[in-house]
Amino acid sequence: MAVTLTEAAAQHVSRYMEKRGKGVGVRLGVKTTGCSGLAYKLEYVDDVAPEDIVFEGHGVKVLIDPKSLAYIDGTELDFVREGLNEGFKFNNPKERDRCGCGESFRV
């Protein structure tokens, strides 16, 4: 079981945490919402919770709650720039379908 980051994602997270002046990494999880049922949630965190499962890539920690891991195991977190837009991209091999607006997915 693993969740990984690309070098671009790790660099973006590191820069943002430096700007914030604190942080141990990012927490990646899922929540029930949208047309297809699940949506990714990503937040910067300052403390590791006892139940967190911790993965590390390129010097950045990714914290996952145990309930979310079943849906995102194998996911690669990337940071991409496309034209004037930039943001995180979730490359999840378990994703079977995505809603038309791109906000939610189904496994």
C-alpha cells in the first residue's frame, strides 16, 4: 500500500509550507459528495494524528486516514500547470469513473 508524490508536487508543498512557516506535510483523503460519490480532500497539516498512515516522498509527508486509504491506495499526487491554470492532479488507479465537471469520482 502506498500513496506517492511527484517531484513537482513535493516542491509545491515544500514551498507553500516554507511560506506558511510551519507544517509537517499534507493530508489526503476522500469525502462523500458530488455526482459520482467521492471527492478528494487535501489540506496542509501541522501535526500528525495517531491514526494517520504516513507516506513520504521527496522529503514531503503525505498523511492518510485509514478509512480513505482503501479508496486512494496507489494514488500518485502530482502538481501540474496547464496554460494559466495550475493545481494538484490525482492519478488514482482505482478510479473507475469521474463526473462531467471533474469534481467527484467513483471506484
